[in-house]
Amino acid sequence: MARVTVFLWREDKWFIAYEPCTGVASQGLSEEEAIRNIKEALELYLEENPNEDVYPLEYVKVVTVDVEV
């Protein structure tokens, strides 16, 4: 069992789930589905890459900035 940090956000009708240590991503039409899908994707990834170092991030901060376009 490994504990990881997953980022979750919405794009149009999809919820996107992303795990930054491995780069594994998935999606779903609900938060619950996206989380279920990322868990399954991570389990498959880690089966194929058993020496991959995964860990929960200790500090995450999300900020919104204004940029000139």
C-alpha cells in the first residue's frame, strides 16, 4: 500500500486526476469516478514499475495569478 498525493480539477464536463510523482493521469465524469480511475491507473502503473518511488507531497499550494495575454 502506498499513499500518494493526487491533484483533482474540472475541465468542462470532466474531472481530471493527476499524480505528480509518476505523471499518471485519469479522468471521470464525477470526482468519485476520476478518483476510482486514478487509483486503478496507479495500481497498474506500479505493478509494471515496482521500484518507482511514490510518496505523498508534504506541502502543496495552489495559487491563481493574472498574466498578460
